[in-house]
Amino acid sequence: MKTDPRDTCCSRGYFPSATTVLKTSLEYTPTTEEPDVCDTAQCWKRETTPTIFRQYFEDRFVSLLSILTAEESIKSRILARTLLCKCYAGLSQTGKAFVRQIYYRLCVDESVAVRENAARKLDQFAKLVDLSHFEVDIIPLFHMLQKDEEVIIRLAAAESLVNILMYQRVSGELCRELLSELQKYINDPSSSVRYLIVIKIVETALEYNPTTEEPDVCDTAQCWKRETTPTIFRQYFEDRFVSLLSILTAEESIKSRILARTLMCKCYAGLSQAGKAFVRQTYYRLCIDESVAVRENAARKLDEFAKVVDLSHFEVDIIPLFHMLQKDKEVIIRLAAAESLVNILMYQRVPDELCRELLSELQKYINDPSSSVRYLIVTKIVEVLRGLQEGTLKSDLLQMLDDLLKSLT
């Protein structure tokens, strides 16, 4: 019996030609105009392709995967993972089942690099797998990877899981199962894994702005602020966000408390009224933090936070912060608060009554014992005056500027 020369090449490890054929044939997308001449590299997905040709390529692909995954070289096994994602769609049901089994073996590979690669790309592979196979072939992988002893692998799997929840359209029941797995990663002993999950959620889900045309299919990344969003999704994300803020503000690390402040500004708009109230209370605690760096960061970014807070809460939650920060013994904090206060007056539209209250607070900063604070306000007021029309506000600011200049001379 004669040996097929292509089989011999594969057995000797000459993979480039096999890879080229697979990438060309399995990724082929049929066009409306097809040549009459049969080109095996261009007919993989063509309905008129004789079954023998399709089966030939699939057999070679399966053989190649078996060889690659059995190789000692880590690069070979990672190449196998790459080919799985590239060629999955062109396989028969039997071939797809074989590929899903191979992916499982890569997730339990002895090499950390191979497992990490498989975990990091699991969301890409999940895009290709039919939803009917998720419960049997995809969710168990996340369950298994969550128990891996290497943090880098749990981190990669967590990111893939969040990406699936955010970017793939899955049914409500399947989404609940994925959220159940996500909960296990949220309780991971590594803070790196916990931080990654919540940051990914708040960056994508909480900042979503709904459009007028919304698909009927539930997409967890695109439904955070949608009125029809099932309560379980909204509450799930908000509970995790509130929990993260509590953890971050309680940590000894200054960076953690500053990160908490950053997340507040990013995610405030997507929260319920109860969640917003909690965030405002947390911001107050940052403004009285024992660390000068944390207080200065909160004071310097107070104008950004004020942008997302409803004007109805200014009198109770924003103005008292400026009043309190003006009494801080550190000049750098009073300086930062003064700049935020002037920025609100310059760039935010506030009612006249509220503007007068803010000006009243500004007057206290104008009387600050530090010349640095007074100089800053002079510079900012001059900028404001350039853009103002004649009116009460301009008159008030001119009077303040006059008083300031007298105090500085």
C-alpha cells in the first residue's frame, strides 16, 4: 500500500504546508461567482464540494491536531489552540466534538504557558461554539480553571468569562450559570483576580449608553442601563461594585483608596438611587481620609464627581465637602479643593441660587491664609471673566477679584 506523501510530511513535523492549507480552505467564504474549475483550497465550505474532499481535509486537520498536542514543544500545543479557533466553524459535528475535547486537554496541560494561553483565549473559542454546547463543554472549563493553583491562569480565565458575559449574546438561563461561575472568581483569594473582574465590569457595563434601537436578544454588556434589563443582572453588577468599593476604601494601600475614587466617577451614572447614595457617602469618607494623598486626590477630582451628581444633591452632598476641605490644615488640599470649586463655576451649568452658594464657599477660599490658594483663584477668576457676559455673576466675581488683588499687594 502506497503512503500518501502528505501524511509522511505531517509525521515528520513539516507543518507549515498543512497549516497553510487549513487556513486557506477552512476559512473560505463562498462568493456569488464561483469558478467552474474545482480548486480544493477554495471549496471547503462550498455546498457542491464532494464529501470526499471535505472529509480529506478534516481528517488531515484532526491528525495535525493530534500530532501538535502530543509534541513536547510548548509552541506546538499553542499552535494547536490557534488552529482550533481558526478552523472550528468548517468542521463536521464529529470534528467539532473532537476539537472541544482537545481544548479541554489544553486547559489541563502540564505547561503553565499552554494552560494560560487556553484560558486567555477561551472567550474567542466560546464565540464559535454553539450555545447548546456551553453547559457541557464551556462552563465546566471555567469551573475547572478556577481551581488552578496558578494565579495567572485564574486571572486569564476570569477575563475570558467576563468578556463572554459582556460581548456575547446568551440566554437568560445560560447567563445565570455563567454568573454563578463568575461568583467563584469574585471570591478568589487573589486580589488581582477580584480587581480584574470588577474593573472589567465597571469599564464596559456601567458606562454603556442605551441607543434607540435595541435588539431583543439579551446582551449583558448592552443592557446595564436598559429599562427592560432583568433585575438580576443590574443588581448583580451593582452589588459587586458596592462590595468592591467597601473593600478598596478599607485597604491600607493608598492606591486602593485612590482607585475607589476613580471607579466612583466612572460608574456613578449607572447605579440605582441607593447605590448613588452609598457612593456619595464613600466620597465623603475619602475627603476626610487620614492620608494626605487620598484627601488631595478626592479634593482635586471633586469637580469631576460633581459633574455626575444630580444638582438636587449639591446642597447636601457637594457644597458641604468644599466647606469641610477649606478647613483642612494641609495647603495642598485646600489648593486642590479651590481649583475644583472654580472649575465647577467655570464649566458646569448650575442654577443661580446654587451658584450663589458656591460663590459663598469660594469667598472662604479667597480669604485663605495661604497666598498659593489666593493666587490660584485669581488666575481662575480671570479665565472665568473672559467668557462671561455682563450680569450679577460677573459683578460678584469682579468684586472678589478686586478684594483678592488688594490682599495680594
